[in-house]
Amino acid sequence: AQRVTQPEKLLSVFIGAPVELKCNYSYSGSPELFWYVQYSRQRLQLLLRHISRESIKGFTADINKGETSFHLKKPFAQEEDSAMYYCALSGLWGNEKLTFGTGTRLTIIP
Amino acid sequence: EPEVTQTPSHQVTQMGQEVILRCVPISNHLYFYWYRQILGQKVEFLVSFYNNEISEKSEIFDDQFSVERPDGSNFTLKIRSTKLEDSAMYFCASSEALRDRGNQPQHFGDGTRLSIL
């Protein structure tokens, strides 16, 4: 069965401090991994996907297949980063369903 | 930028009544999805739809649920006889279907909050 675990429901970080949102996954095969973000009163938006290897808004995430993790990182937190962050996975081909984690609410402290 | 739109934003319905949630996917997208999020819980997959038929459905998507693409733009989720536990936020999503480029990211609507009384 495929599963995504985000161990932290809440995370508070000071402005300028590094951010790391944890995500672990379970999948038999090679998944595609995503981070979605939901800012206050806005829709779920794709932040980044591991296949594209992009850095969006300063955030990066790398798959660690040994630890089955896909942690989201940013070296210096900004106030506008406060949001709900969801890690998700799907199969690698064919527009498959997304399996989400429970989400982490990130609060940036001024 | 094109968006997935959902109506209504909030629906209040008596238990046992039928409800239809509506979605307009992004116009050149060919894969459509419904997800739901019960308050305080994770976003859960309900169903995916492609080429006028269901591609995959979850255990949640039982006989009380159905989906339809009645015309070229709308994608609907119907719950025939609502239960209290159907109260949730329902999200529609759509994606392009470019198989030679693998999985395409899903774009989500704002959601419909369904409250069953």
C-alpha cells in the first residue's frame, strides 16, 4: 500500500532560520513525489515535484531512496512562507491518483 | 493563468438528500479527479476519470457516488443519499494527458465545503 507520513502537524520557525519539513513515503516501485502548498484562503498549489528538480520560492526537495524520504528545505525562512504544506506521491506514469500526507502547518515567526 | 473552478463554494444539505458538486476543469486537460478532506484529516482520493469513463476509484467511492461529464466543460460529482459522514471539503483537480512526458501535475480547484445536517 502507498503511504505518505508527515510527522509534524505544526512547525514554527523564525524569519531567516532554515526550514525543513519532513516527509517519508512507502511505495512498492518508483514513485513520483510532490510538495503542494496551501496559503491562507487559497487553493492547493503545486510547489515542486522531484522529477523536475527545480527550486521554487527557494524551496528544494530531494528523494532519499535509502531513507524513503522527500524532505522540503529552505535555507532562510520568509514571512510569506507561512502556509499548510502537503507531501504527496503518485505512480510514475499515467496521470495516477495522488496520495497525500496529513500536512504540516508552517508558521514563520517575525 | 487558467484555473479549475468549483461551484458552489459551500453546500448545506439535509441527510438523505442528493447533492451534485460541479467543477469546470482547465480546458485542454483530459484527466479529472475528485478528492475530499474531512475536517482535520488528510486529503483523500475518490475517483479519476478519463475518456468518459472512470480510470480508478477508491474504497470511499461506493454506489452512493457517481461522476459525469455531461458536456464539454463540466465534471460533476453526485452523492445520491448523503450521510453525516459525507461532510467534508471536496476538491476537483485536472491534468493534461501527455503520456510521452509521464505524469502531469494536477491542478486543484478551491473546493466545495459540503455540510450534511
